[in-house]
Amino acid sequence: MDFELSADQRLLKKTVRDFAERELKPNSRAWDEAQLFPREIFTKLGELGLLAVVFPEEYGGSGMSTVDYTIVIEELSRVDAGVALSTAAHNSLSSGHIFLAGSEEQKKKYLPKLATGEFVGAWGLTENSAGSDAGGTRTTAVKDGDFWILNGSKTFITNGSFAEIAVVMAVTDKTKGNKGISAFVVEKGTKGFRPGKKEDKLGVRASDTSELILEDCRIPAANQLGELGKGFIDTLKILDRGRIGIAAFSIGIAQGAFEAALSYAKGRKQFNQAIAEFQGVQFKLSEMAMKIDAARLLMLRAAA
């Protein structure tokens, strides 16, 4: 297997790196300290085709590969992990679920707007009792004629305060366990649907993370996403794909940290020479570079 980047992929890497250095780096610290989600950046990411990386052009996507997607997330994470996390959640979770399970009508309605950044997407799985254990979902959806009525809350939802649409998992049949969970698209402004508490995080603070509250939230039956009772199965598929993006996210952070350490070692002088000249420091830097490269190769294999 050859994991050398193609000419197109090298150009993609350079394009995203240049964007991150120009648009993100000058503002990254201020955004993090203010816990500010840079909404305008999403429009610019959409203009570059980075909000629907792997989706076909017919839905406004860029038609690229999962390997290309990891390049995008890694390069954004290298400079600003907050922007990268929001971008990853937008691409692989909310948009990804619509692309995976949505009807043709739903795909054409939502994906083009998500691709341009006109819409920001959120994905509502995690609850106090459900997250990694997706089958622990307690939010309910009850059929009422041509509508569904949703009640419950979601927590730790990326893009939760700002999202124009959210894909929400809810129990539609309590007697069927995991097979009684379904997915729904809920649009911002729907009565009974609102963001709750915004989380005060220790890091990655430019990425908005908040609760989603559903109180007698009434949505059209047409907003059911995928087959009834297949929400849990589709969720597991989405999470499997999403983990590759989080690997890229983590490697990007590691790469940025390594470059900062290397720059410091070259600039910091002791005993009339840069500390990068000392063998003990070189050992540490070499081990960092080796582990990052090994992790990147494992990620690329998964993406391929």
C-alpha cells in the first residue's frame, strides 16, 4: 500500500494550511479565551468546499475521499482545534447522518445549505445517561397524526447553540430496546426546541458545546430520518466514520504542539547554544515526530 499523498492531495494540504495560517492563527487565542464560535469562518470554509468534503457534487459536496477529509481536519486542528472540531462534527455527524440515511428529498433540502455553510449542523445523541452507550437514549418521540412530538434533552452537543438544524435520536418504541430508536431532523426556530446551558470547557473552547432542549417539540412526520427503529444502527455507522475524523483532529493537535516545541528548542539558548543542539532534547523531539508519524499512518490506513 502506498500512503504517499498525490499531487492533488498535496495541493489540498497546502490550501488548507494556508487558510488556517491566514484566517485562524491570528484569532485562535482570542476565540479560545472568549469561548467564541467564529460563525463567519464557516462561510469561508464552505466557499473552499471543506464543509461537505466527501459528499457528491450533486448535493453541493466536493466529491473527495476520506483520506482527503483527514487532511482537511488535521491541517485545521494544527492551528485551531476548536474550529476543526466544529468542522468535523458538521461534516461527519449531522451532514453525514443525512447523507447516510436521508431520503433524496431530505438530501437535496439540507445538504447543499450545509455544504455552503449557510446552515451549521449539530448531532444530538449524547444524554446524561447515553453517549458511548447509544442505546441508553431517553429522549422520546411520539407519533401524533402527521407529526412527531419530541421530549427530552441532549448534552455536550457540538455546535448546539448555533446550529440551524440538528439530527436528534429519540425512542419511538420503548418495548424494542435498541431497535426502538429513530432519528429526526429538527430545525432551528421550531417551537419547543432550544439550546440549553453552554458548557464551560477546559480546552477547544472556540467550538461551541451546549445542551439541546426539546419540550413538546412538534415536527412534521417528513422530518423522520431513515427507517423507523434504525436510528441506533445508523448511529453506530456514523460513529465509526466519525472516529477517523477525531484521529485526524488529534494528530493535527499533536503536529501543532510538536512544531511549537521544535521552534522553542531552536530559539531557547543555554550554555551559548540552542537547546535543540543537546542530544537529550533531540531524543525527545525525535520520539515526538516518530509517534506522530506512526499515528498518521494508522489513520491513513483506516481512512483508505
